[in-house]
Amino acid sequence: MNVYKTSEVAHIIGIHPNTVRLYEKLGLIPKAKRQANSYRVFTDFHIEQFKLARTALQVEVLQNGLRKKAIDIIKTSAIGDFDKAICLTKDYLLHIQKERSNAEEAIVIAKQLLTGNKEEDLKVCFKRKETADYLQISMDTLRNWEMNGLLTVKRKENGYRVYTGADIRCLKIIRSLRCANYSLSAILRMLGALSHNPQADIRKAIDTPKEDDNIISVCDKLLTSLLYAEQNAQEMQLHIEKMKKQFNSNPPL
């Protein structure tokens, strides 16, 4: 069994030595034994565990507890319970696939709403409270969407907002996409693309941040992020199975 110093582990994994110590402190790798001079001594198990952690945390999927599940997998593997880690990874993979399915379904719903019967739009005229109730969302949510530029609502002469059928259609699209965890900025980007070109590919528009966007979150490119997360989860499962064979369920700590 090979042994490594902190600096050697950092060099192999491609991280700062302080990150090695942080991973140990967080329980993402096992506690390293120490020599008489108090220097840490790491093993091949630590190296493989680092590789697992780096794969698991490569894509920052946060919604619906996915991040916590990834960390639970890492910590379970770190204590050498590979069978449980494999089970957790399979559950994690199914969860990601469900999130991907929801994200794809929201795109389909958006396309259907965009091609719906526009003659029906003329029959609708709601106030804000009526709109919130109809869509089963809160008034605060509706205000938030408007404040973020997702929808501009016309007003009557008395100053009251009036939501038309076209507005309701747009709000249904926003609601569907938000339920699937698309970010407000991604939805705004998609709506902007449609306003310039009604035939725009909404799937591409919602998943492709602009080059000049200052801050890009995972949910700004949700479809791509979930695809990468699924691929990483599959790689994690294979890696843990490999570790189980290599260390025979009894990792040398």
C-alpha cells in the first residue's frame, strides 16, 4: 500500500494542500494517520476517495436535496461502507433522472402553451388577485416575476393591472419552468429570444447563457447541468464498485 504526504496528494489530485485538509475536516475523506512528527500520512484509499468526491461535486446541482445526497454518498464511502454508498448512488441517479425528466417535460409544456388557441386569450381579463388564484401561486410570487422582468402587465386608466389571456399563457409557461427549477434569468433569456423571434428554439435559448452574463448559476443551464450530473453519478457508481473490490470493504485507514 502506497503512502503519501499532504503535498503529494494535492499534486496528484490537482488541488491546494489546504483543500486536502478541508476535505478531511469535512469528513469527505477518512482521517489520516499521523507520523511521530505529526505529519499526515495518506494512502491509496484516500486518493480514490478524493477522486470520488471530485466527481460527485463537479456539477453543483442544488435543487430538491441533490447536493446533500451527493455529500452523503461521499461520506458513506469515506467510512468504507461501500454497499450502502452504492445504494445511495443508485437512488441519487434516479433522483437526477427524475429532475431531468421534469425539466424536459416543462419544455414540452411551454411549447404546447406557445402554440395554443390564441382566440381564447381575448376572453380573459383578470386582476392580480384573480390571476394568482387562477394559477395557484402567491401574490408575492407574481410580483417577483414581474419585478424580474418576466412579464410586463398593462394597466387600466384607474391604475389597476389587467392580465390578459396572453399574460396568463406566459405566466403558465413561467410557472411550469420554475417548478422544474429553471432560474429566473434562464426563463427571461428564453422569453427575450421569443420576443425577437417567435420561432426561436426555446430549449436552446433557456439552456445557453450569454457570453456577457456576469454570474451564471447551474440553473441557468439546467438541462446541461443535469445531464453532466447524471453522467457523473454513473461514474461514481462504477468508481465505488471499483473501490469495493480494491479495498475489499475494509479500507486501510
